[in-house]
Amino acid sequence: MFLSIDSVVKKKYESIRIGGKFDNLLKNLELLKSIYESNAIEPRFSVNVLLMKRNLEELALFPRFCKEYKIRKIKLDYLIPNIIPEEDPFADRNIGFMKRVENIVKEVRKQSLQLGLQFECAFDLLLNFGNKINQDKGGKGVQTRIYGPKQLSCVFPWTSLYIESDGLALPHCGCPVTLGNIYKDEIDDIWNGKTMQIYRLKLIKGTYEGWCNKRCYD
């Protein structure tokens, strides 16, 4: 079971989760914790955290929070491209900012492992995906793309598989081209199949028009 929690600071949590009450969240976590403890079973729930500019600096608070409420796993995830660009750390791909994100993720990973928590980061590839650093004449780092002019950063074809109720498989729910159908095709064949390979290649080359949802790159 995944719980979506994007901040462990009351004011920030309620500003992100409009209508949500942080105190109610804590009460529900205490209830889940007590249920597991009273039945002498290992907790089985995890927390999913969406990376945003507004919660970046507090991500390091999550490991101890999760340990306290017996949450066994932390997964850091990222926003769908261009949905909330002002909150998306990957929107402008600033090198200095990406380095800050990388350092914070390393700290969260380190703390999680020290506390015996499972850790997953869905955007590890994005931190260095499709970019290189050149030096300008003043010796300053300049970021350039190694695949085309677009700035779409997406790793869904490498990290996820979305299944519709009718069995259709997609890299993500917003993708326009289907990969196959789980009622007819094996999962391994879908994941490693020709269509998924085309998705990956088009993202690498920056030629994804018609394959990716227009809202992700317009």
C-alpha cells in the first residue's frame, strides 16, 4: 500500500494537499501503526513523495518520519513534464540546481539505509539523462543537450508500465501509443518489445512527437 505524502511539515503539507489536514494524516498513521503492532505483523505500507521545488529542502526529514510511523519504504517520484512547470525541478535543467537535487537525494538514500528503510528514486536517470557539461570561454559550466533541441525529460519507458482496465499497456497513463495487451501478450514481451524500444529511442533522439502526449512538450 502506497501513501502519497509530499511534506512532513504541517503548513507545507496543507498548502500542497489542498483541503488536507496534517493532524488527520498523523492520526491515520498512528492508527495504521497500532493495527500492525496489535497484530504483531510487519508494516507493509510505503510513502510516495513527489519532488517539487517547494518541498526539496525538506526531503531529508522523511526517513525519520517514516521510521517513527513504521513506514517501510520511501519512493521519490517526479511530476509529469509540463503539468506544473513552476514546481518542476527538471523544467529548466539548471546544472547547479540539478546538483543540489542529486545531493539531497543522496542524503535521503543514506539516511533511509541507515534506518533500515527501503528506498527508491524514480528520477535517478533524469539527474544526468541526455545532458553534458561543456566549458564556455570563461571556464563556466554550460549545459547542452546531446539529443535534439527539446527539453522533455521522461524516464517512464525505462521505469514503469501502466495497465488499463481492458488490459492495454502504456509507459504512462497519458501516453498515446499502446505497447500491447496483458490479456494477449506476456509482460516481458511488452516491456522488451519493439514498441517500447521505439519509445525509448525516440526520447533519446528527441523525435517523440506523435509518441508522447503533447501536453508534455508543447
